[in-house]
Amino acid sequence: MSSKVLEFERPIIELEGKIRELKLLSGGSSEMAAEIARLEDKARELQRERFASLTPWEQVQLAKHPDRPFTLDYISELTTDFVELKGDRAFANDPAIVAGLARFRGRSVMVIGHQKGRNTKENLYRNFGMARPEGYRKSQRLMRLAAQFDLPIFCFIDTTGAYPGIGAEERGQSEAIASSLELMSTLSVPTISVVIGEGGSGGALAIGVTDRILMLEHAVYSVISPRGCASILWKDPEAEQRAAGQLKLTAHDLVSLGICDEIVGESVGGAHRGLTETASALSDSLSRHLAELTAMTVEERTDKRYAKYREIGHFEPLLDVTESPAESPAS
């Protein structure tokens, strides 16, 4: 059972609770088997219908769900022989980012990702998944190591953003993020990032400039959180639901904008209700994209990577306000 029930999940959770009660009361007898089977079918159908029509705000809530799988959960499901590597060799180790060597379907890879905690103690240790400069410098060190040994890099994105504290700023947070962007844009090895939960601001982008960007079905990716956006644009942090709808932050939005390359389906009800099923779909997707990238030459990969990010977004020319409509050539 989930430790937290979102409002749109409640009818489904309540129905599943009734099914469990009936199973206990039946004692395994066949008398109530038909009714239990009918209710189970109803619960599955209700779940499919509800999760197929989530609003952007509901997607944000699901992406932030405290029971949602984190980077280490996916590393455990997707890889074997994981060896964590720590420290930036300059200041300290940042537990908000976990990284190391592993084997993915028999092939050695470098894995890097944000890591949140399950309880208060873990969240304080992981800084709620908000990396400091040493976290991004650790990532850079291991990316260079991966390039040296020709190892593909998998990045798992799940953060509200880089840590904005005074200490982080004093140690060069913006420089660390900028250096990560520069390094990732020139790496010679195949790189794939996956947004597994929240993808927030430069803290997410710092490990997201990759050949391919994948998103789990209920993940979100945005330049700012809905609350932050609402506070800036409307001076009202409570307008975050409105902001979520306008930020175009869902996986489907980002595919349509050409930012995300593929949506990876989650188990019905979200990844927190079926980690193994979600990880299996992600494994297949990673394997397919890795094979495509490996088949390219280094020059082809870097050229396509450059083109990918150059094509994101566009400018619209502004009307020259010094020229009246009557005087313009178009008139």
C-alpha cells in the first residue's frame, strides 16, 4: 500500500481496499470468487481510464509522489554489479547524486542520477535530491572517466532543481552547472538521459544534455516549478495548477515540442505501483536507443547531438513599433 493517496487515486484505492476485505472474509472459498473477480476487473478498468486522462497538475503530483521509484531503485532493477564511485576530488561527496559503474545487459556503463530519500533522515542526507556544486563536479569527473574507457552513460533525472543555498553559491553552483552542459555537449560516448520523476530547471539540465532524452509516462520536465512560475507571473503561489497547464511540462507536451525523444510507459497507476513492469519497459527502450547510438560514428553522434539542441525552440520576429501598419510593406 502507498503511504500517500492522491485525491484522484482515492476511488481506486478505496475499491482495492474493499477487494482485500472481501478476500479476507471469503477465506479462499469459491462462493465470492465471481464477485471478487468482477470488482478486480472494475478496478483495473477504472485505473486505466483515470490515468489515461490526467491533467498537467495531476501529472505533477504523480511525478512528486513520495513512493515513486528513485535512481537507486532503477539501477537495482536495470543493472548488475553496480559499484558506486564518490567524490569530486575537490571538495566533498554529494549524496544528492549517485553515480558509478554497472553492467547493463552484459555491457559496462556509467550510471549517474539524482537521489531523493524515503523519510526525513534520508532526505536530509540526500538534500531532497537537490545537488550542490560538488555533485555536478562528481558527475563531470565520472563522465570523463566514461569517455576515457568508451563507456555509454545513462543519466536518471529526478530533482526539483539544483540546491540554491549560500554555500552552494559560494562554491560556484552556476559554474558547475555550466561546465556540465559544456562537457556533455562534447562527449564522444553514447549518452541517454531519463526523466524518472521531476525534471526541474538547471539542476536537471546539468545531467540532461544527452544524445537521447527519454521520459517516463508520468514524469515532468520544466524550466521552473509550477509554484515558482505562479509566484513570478501572478504573484500568487496558489495559482500553481494554472501554471502547470501552461508550462507544457508533461511527457506528451515535450514529445510534441521535439525535446523528449520517447515516452516510456509505466505500469497502470504509476511506477510506484509496479516498479518491475516499468523498469522492464525502460530497459527495452534504453537497449534500443543504445544500439542505435552505438552504430553511429563519434562524428555522427556529436553532430546529431549539436543539431538536436540547436533545433529546440524558435524565435518569432517582433513587429517594428517605430513603423506604423499603414506604412509597412505588407500593407
